[in-house]
Amino acid sequence: MTRLSLPEPLDVPWIMKPLDSAESDVQHLDDGRLRLVLRHDVLCGITPDMVRWWFQHIGGDMRLAGKQVPRYRVWHPRDHVSWRLVRAGGAQIGPGAIFHIQECFGRDPRWALDTRLHVTRLDDGGFATRPSMHGLRLAQMTYRFTEVTGGTRYENDLTLGLTGARWFNTAVLPRVFPEERGRAWLVHNVEEVGNLEYFLPDLIAQIRHEAA
């Protein structure tokens, strides 16, 4: 089990969205892989290029309630521990980048995560990564961003396991990433994605003002 030292939750001036604000589905594929699907509530006042910008600028701090705090922790003020850029993948963060993240779904020690995300896509239409778990690429995570009236439709698709390796997916995967952990991830993801509309527009406006 991954052990993390969880910092105290940040006090934020908003209430995080509940799981039922999104459409969610848990699927067990024929080869034993676990697929988790989310179609989030519309992110009001957010454009796809703002979401792309966020994934390129997660690092660094921002002001929250008069204090400088890590942006990554604001994204999920209870579950996130740390974010570090291992490799940028180019002049700006994009495909080929590697993120090192630490977080704990629901602040439950059983669901602590300390992993590297290998970025395979990052543009105004979406973000995709291949997380490494226990030294293996056991997951494929795809986010899609679509501009809609009033904001952005954000959809997630996380598939866990090895393609075609039913023996592994039925015998090993449930011990590494059981369905209960997957359901905790669904709640965590609805909360962090929903949080973007509460802080991202102000963060971008602040940075643009400082650069002017």
C-alpha cells in the first residue's frame, strides 16, 4: 500500500459538486479490465482552451484566501498532496511530458496514489495519459473537452488492466485497483473537475493582468 503524508485540507469558499451531478458508469469488460466513465456537468464559464491551459500550468502557486498555496492542491483541496513535472515533452507541456502526482481519493489511506502520468495527448480537444502503477502501464486515461452553450462539456474515460490478459485482470487487478477504489476515484474526479469553474477563470485573469 502506498503511504502518503496527507496535508491538512485547504479551506475553499465553495462546495464541491456531488457524484450525482455527473453521469457515471462502471463497466467490467470481457477481458476483465475495469472501465470507469464520467460525463460531467457543464463547466460554466470555462472554454476548452482554458482546460488545456490548466494542464500546462498546474505547477506553481496561486493566492487563496490571502495565502500562496500550490495550484494542484486548490484543484482538490482535500485529496491532492503534490504535483511535479518530471519532463515537459517540448517547449511547452504536451505529449511526451511526464507528471509525478501524489493524491488520496477521499483521504482514505487505502486509496493513496503515488504515480507518474505519461502524457500522450494535450490540446483543446482533450488530454490523455498512461499512468504507471507498480512499474506497469496498467491504465489508459482519456479526457475530452467540447465547447457547449455556457461552457465546456468534460468527459472522462479511465480503463484499468492489460488488454487481452484476462488472467491478470481477474487475478491481480482487483488487488491493485479494486472496484471500490474505482468508485472512490469517480467521486474524486467529479469534485476536482467541478472545482475548475470556481477558481480557473480568476487564476487566468490574474496571470494575464500580472503579465500586462
